[in-house]
Amino acid sequence: MTASIVDTLRVLRINGDASHYIEDSIVKESPLTIIFNGEELVTLLCSPQHLDYLAIGYLVSEGLLKQKGDIKRLLTDDRRGVVRVDTAGGSQGETAKLTFKRLITSGCGWGSSVYSMGEVPISRITSSVSIAPSQVLTLMKNFQQRCTTFKITGGVHAAALCDKNEILAFHEDIGRHNAIDKVLGQCFLEDITTAEPLLLTSGRVSSEVVLKTTRRGISILISKSAPTDLAVKLAQDLGITLVGFVRGQRMNVYANEWRVNTNERPGD
């Protein structure tokens, strides 16, 4: 699996006063164009693997796909980097209006957009699921052990959908948003569901990551990195438990900490 998204390159390695050439592993980067209901919607730069999951996950997390049964046709051209998705009764004009309202920036998704609850038509998460800190640490340990492409190249992010005890879907990609969308797309297409879903990510948690999480009804978002202030505000307002800086034996709970049960034992 890793070979399809990793290449080798001859590079000059310099260490102090010494230098020599080595064969180094480097992650591949390719464009993916999503054509939705006959309209070129967006081009994403991504790791060239599981393009169907990425396209569907992007559409789901943008609120453009609601149910698997809405998909009339799904065609993937891996060589050209194109995925075509047609839905029953799809509206091109409405699609363009929804997608291009926001400012796209390098890696940050929403850029300088100002958050307003009136602009976010998403229901607040009310799930009563809880998790013990020890379970968070175990999941993160297992998550990091699966980050094989990162270990080889140091050039990708990872994301996973889990329950409290195991990882249900896992993907790596050069983009942290892409990795999440691949996970969401796989779960959407393959009917991977759980009554107590958690989302793990290796990257910084921005406001868009919180919105992706909320749109899929996921109540707990966990990262080994930091959140932004807007992500914390969104998580508080939308009922998401946001956990960051999960490293070693420590973590920070930024929002809705009541779901992190410090009195709960693993297996409860």
C-alpha cells in the first residue's frame, strides 16, 4: 500500500562537516479534480491513493452529500486524477453557491472567514458517550503505530475513525483535511458506523475540522496537535468534545470536558 504513494529520490545528506548521497523516501503529491453533477467543483492536492474516498468524503463534509443512496454514479480515473460524482436531482447552481462562498487559503480551509452561528446550519451534538483518559492514550498510541507512511517520509498527516477501543478506518495523506475526508468517505461508502464514534487526527485542529466532525455526528475529536481559538469556540457551541496535545501521558481538553470521564475505568 505504501509503495503507491511513496517514491525514492537521490539526495545530498549533510551532517556537520560530512556529506554523502543517499536514497531517500519522499511522498507523492498529485491533483484530484472532483466533477460533481457535471460541474468541475474543486481541485485538491493530495496523496494519489483512495481518490474515491477523498472525493466522497469532501462532498460529505461540505454538506453536498447526505445519504449514500443519493449517489447515482461514481467514476474514478486514477491515471488522470479525476472523480465524477452524479446525484439524483443534483443542482449545479446550488452546488457552486455552496462551495465557493468561502475563502480558500493554503492548508487552513476557511482562511479569514468570520464564524457566525447563523451561517452554520448544523445541529448541536448531544451524544452522551464518554471516554476514559487511558482509552484516549491507548487509541493515540495505536494510531501513531499505524502511521507507516509518516515514519518513512515524515511528509503526511493521518486520521482515523474509532470507537472507544479500536480503530475502524484509517488513512494518511499529505493534507490533514484530505486524510479526514478519506476516512469520512470510506465510512460513507462502506457503511462503517458506530454508536460512539471518535475522530483522531495528527494535525492542527482548525474550525473546518470541527465542522467536518460535526456534520458526521461525531462527538469526540482528538488530536496530538493544537486547536485554534475558533475551533475551540465552535466545539463549545456545537457540542464537540475537543482533546488536543495527546502526547505521552498528558492531554488538554478544550471543550465539553464532561465526556472525558476521569473516574471511568477502561471497559466500563
